[in-house]
Amino acid sequence: MKLSTIKEILLSLENVEFQLENGTFVPEHFHVTEVGQITKNFIDCGGVIRSEKVVNFQLWNADDFEHRLKPSKLLNIIKLSEDKLGIEDAEIEVEYQSATIGKYDLDFNGKNFVLINKTTACLAQDACGIPSEKEKKNLSELSAVKENSCKPGSGCC
């Protein structure tokens, strides 16, 4: 989800709720402690230089159980970040603490923002020698003798 999309969605919400992909909710007294832009410059294992930019939201739970972040407050934090930091309309990455700091993509299910698990991947599979996935076939679909195949001695071959 891009920054522009979350801003549009926030305009129509009464509450801001985040939910993990497994259905667990981020406690409703969370804080958004950071909004910023992260630029990652790197080289992949195939030697290609790459650059990625994401808008980063950091969620944090404190012991102030009465705290509730309203959509207008989050919109103000985003606007301040855009004005002061010049952040771009990039994809949002959310940091949220579980056993360690997790990084998530962001989606919306019509009611709640959903933290989508991120995974690692090789960006240069052709350079790493990783074979492409083989086509899987059911053995039941294969037959030893085709109906239209030639029979020995029939003269068709």
C-alpha cells in the first residue's frame, strides 16, 4: 500500500486498527512512534546495484492503556513527515515488535489495516544457479499408451 492510499482510507475511518495476518490485533493503545522514509542501496548476489525506498511506520505499545490513535492524528503525523522530511509516495513498510522487530507490508481489508508478513527472496536467481520450478503433473494424467499412437507393425511410423 502506498502512502497516498492510506491517507485516502484514513479520511473515511473512525478508528485506526492494525491486525496481523494471522488475525491477532495490535493492541488498540499502540503508538505510531516514527513515520519516515528509508532508502536502501545495495548490491544483489548477481552484482546488480539496486535502490529501494519505503515509507516506514513504527508501531509501539506502551503502558498507557487509555491511548487511542485517531485517523486525524495519524494524518497530521503523515503530513508533518511529508512537509519536514519530503517523504515520497512510496510503499509503506510497518515495523512492529514481537519476538524481534518485524517488518510488514500493509494492506486494508475494508475495516482494519493488515500487517502482511514479508519474506526474503533472491533477486538474481539466474546468476545464483537456482533452477526454475519444474512443472508438476499428476501421474494419473500420464498414460503409457496414447489412443492415437502407432502400434507396432501398423506402418504409421
